[in-house]
Amino acid sequence: MTGLGYTLPAVAAVGAVCLVECRLLRTGLFRRPAYWLSMAIVLGFQILVDGWLTKRTAPIVRYNPDHILGLRFPWDIPVEDFLFGFALVTAVLLGWERARQRQERCAR
């Protein structure tokens, strides 16, 4: 298990999103309780859906074991799925927040 096929891009995606927010956009999204509440809600639904899709007893989605770390929790969900989920949802929210801030600046 090298994890390079799926793990490395997942970690890179999280790093890239955090870097874009902290160095480029600076929207303040990570300081908002509403953001973290949203992420908790997403996580809850991600566990339900991902758990159903990746359960080892009857998987709908299968991962090459050579491309993941092999850490799975709960319900056999590869840990990398949570990283990609965080990066994708955060990137979308950052885009929305940036657009909202631009709109507010133009309205002034």
C-alpha cells in the first residue's frame, strides 16, 4: 500500500484549499462557526452515503488497495474520502464567499 494514487492527491487537495484561503482569498471562512456546523452536517451525510457505497460486504465503489492507505472508518469508508470531501465542499464555499464579498463591494 503506497497511497500515492489516491492518498497523495487527497492530502494535496486539502493543503491547496487551505493555502488558497489563508494566503490568497482570506475570506475568514475558517473562523466562522456556521462553516464548521455546515461541515459537520456534510460529514454526517457523507458517512451515511459513503458507508453504503464502500461497505466491504457489498461495495458499489471499490478502491485499488495499492492506491489507498487502507485506513477505513466507520463502515469501511477510506479515510481519503473524508479529505476529498473536505476539500471539495470547502472550495465551493470559498468560491461562494468570494463572490458574495465581490458583490457587496460592487454594491457600495
